[in-house]
Amino acid sequence: MNLTQRDSIYLWHPLTQHKTAIAPLPIVKAKGALLWDENGKQYIDGISSWYTSMYGHCNEEITAAMTKQMQELDFVMFSGLTHKPAIELSEKLMKILPSNQAKIFFNDNGSTAVEAAIKMALQFHFNNGENRDTLIAFENGFHGDTFGAMSASGIASYNAPFEDFLLKVERIPVPTEHNLAEIVQTLNHILENNNCAAFLFEPLIQGAAGMKFHSVEGLDALIAKCQKHKVLCVADEIMTGFGKTGTNFACDQLTQQPDIMCLSKALTAGMFPLSITSCTQHIYNAFLSEEVHKGFFHAHTFSAHPLGCAAAIAGLELLNSPTIVAKREWISTSHNAFSEKIKEHSKVANVRSKGVILAIDLAIPMDRYGSLRDELYQFFVERGLLIRPLGNTLYLLPPFVITESDLEKCYVILEEALNTF
Ligand SMILES: *Cc1c(COP(=O)(O)O)cnc(C)c1O
């Protein structure tokens, strides 16, 4: 039996309707921006394995740091104990996070980072003697698959069976150049008629919604308005973090600063599940008390795993290294040139790019998980390009280390798709 046949016996895959799904690709090897399957066929990892492996798969500097860490200190609990990898990572992150961020709380994946952020916000108000029970979030946002994170998410194709069990959330559209006044009015109405605790958002780019961009000035205005009402602003940078949008964090492009940030995915360069919920000193202080229960009694077994911290530290060394910065800028310039080239194509409804993210909305109506979407996916797989169309949006988010010829190949295949479908 080959791997695909053996897989089908016991395995249940995420985000998969197994009755109709195409068999998963059996990947046996990865290097840089490339993957190989069991039959030796090569693929370009066009979305960096869900936006994680930005410095390339099996990056030698990162695997070396992890190997060294594994031989010195594998894992210890993070409650009552501490260790150098976590301390060093917190010091390095503080140098690049927005200046108001002061404390780092560790979790083990993106959803749990959001979960911790929501609990932190709710308990912040509770500790201050305020009853605030409502979250504000964008339409079509995605924040993860645990209950709090799912509540904040606004993509109904994932949430429908659980709607009755979710937290209280008021939803607003993302701000564009044209609708800001209207949204501010909606937000005012929400703030006046609810006890709002937190505003959660993916800053500037909504990933799962289809790499949808929104306005910097608009988001700034909404954050300012929320903060005026003492609503904590939570920037979910799990997708946007670590150089993908052109800056270290998408929030660096804002004037306002978030109260809480969620980091994961590229945090560990895709090498290890780890996440962070960071916050301001003001929030942290609300948990300090002679009363023990005012502390944040929230923990995940693998919080601050030393291996993940070692990977993250090695990743941060690379993020703003001259080689990676040059690659990031070159990808961004290439995306712009390709956008110019295809923007008048009859199948292109919209093309946009920011940093290393390129998204094309096809002028073809399509279900998020329909058969046409599957045909598109298969079209790319056959040509050795791994991307996951989101409805009728095609997007590239390649590792920073992708080679010139591989990036060119991505564009050629994308253009071929435009001429085929
Ligand atoms: C992926 C993602 C999450 C969830 O992270 P998991 O590690 O998959 O739980 C949350 N928010 C955003 C913006 C993401 O892209």
C-alpha cells in the first residue's frame, strides 16, 4: 500500500469532506519553498504551508538552533518554572512589537492565543468590577476554531452548527475608503447599546476571508473609537505577523496601537506549534492583587515550549537580516509587476498585493468549497503549485526564500489558469 491508501484507513483530515475530497498528497520531503511527494513529484509551496514556513522548509539555521535546544533542555512546565529560551524570545520580541506591548503570555497555537486574548479582556473588566460581556468583530473575520475564537470569526461556512453555543458578538463590516462614516455610526450604536469588552480584528488583511484588504485610516478610526470607550483592541496578527505585509507586523502601519496582540504561525517559522498573546502593562496590572483569583488562571501544558522558543528566536534573527529583507522587497516588487500585467485580464475582477501577499479575485462566481474550486486546486497541483483557492480568490504567499525561477513559475501557472477557466 502507498501512503495515500494507508492514510485513508485511520486518518481524519481537518477542513475536509471525506466523502467527496480528493485524496491528500503524500509529502515525504521539504526544502526551502519546495515539497516532494512519494512519487518524487515536486511542488512549490505557494502559501508557505498556511503562512508559517516563511524562511523555507527545513531551514538549516533554525533546525540547528532547535537541535541544540533539544539536547540541552527539552521541555518543562511554564507554571512555577522559567527558562532561557522563553526569556530571550520575550526580550527579542519586545524590540519589534508596538511600543505599548509590555507582557508576553505563551500558548501553543493560534486559536488558543485568541482564546487567551478573549479571556484576558473579559477578566480585565471583571477584575475592574465592570460587567462587559460583548465582543466586537469584523464580518468575515477568522480567528480560529475553539469556541471563543470561533465566536469572533464571521465565516458562516465554518460556524453554522455551533451558532447557539457562541459568545455574544456584534459584527461590523471592514472599513473601506467609502463606508467609514457609516461604520463609525454602526460602531457608536453598538458601543452605546452593549457592554463591550473587546474588539477583535485581523489588522489590514483578512486571510481566510480571501486575503481581503481594508483601509488603514478606517481601522485606526475604529480602534481609537473603541479605546475611548475602554474596549480593549485585540490585533490578531497570526496570519499577518512577521514581515508578510511589508512591515514586521501589520499594526506597524497604523497610528493607533492595539492593547492585545495574538501571534503564531510564522512565529516559529512553521517548525513548532507555539503562540503568544501579548498585552500592555495596564492590562497586566489589572491582574495584580492580594486576591489570588484575580490572577490569570489559564494554562496550556505546552506553553512556552523551549523548542518552539528556540525556533522563534532563530526566526527573528532572520526576519530583518539583509538577505531576507532583500528577498521580501523583491517578492513585493515582483507581485506589483505581475498585478500590473494581469489587471486588465477578462477573468480578473480584482488583483491586489501587499508585501509578499498577492491575491486575485476571479471574475467567475464560485462556492467557497464547490466543485469548480476543487478543479482549480487540482489544476495547480497537476502543474506543481500548491495553493488553496479561497472561493474565487487565488492567492500566493510564498516563503521569503523562494527562488526567482520558482516565483516566475507561480506567475506562469496563475496566468495559465486565467486563460483556462
Ligand atoms: C490560522 C489563524 C488562526 C488560528 O490559528 P490555529 O493555529 O490554526 O489555531 C487565528 N487567526 C488567524 C488570523 C489565522 O490566520
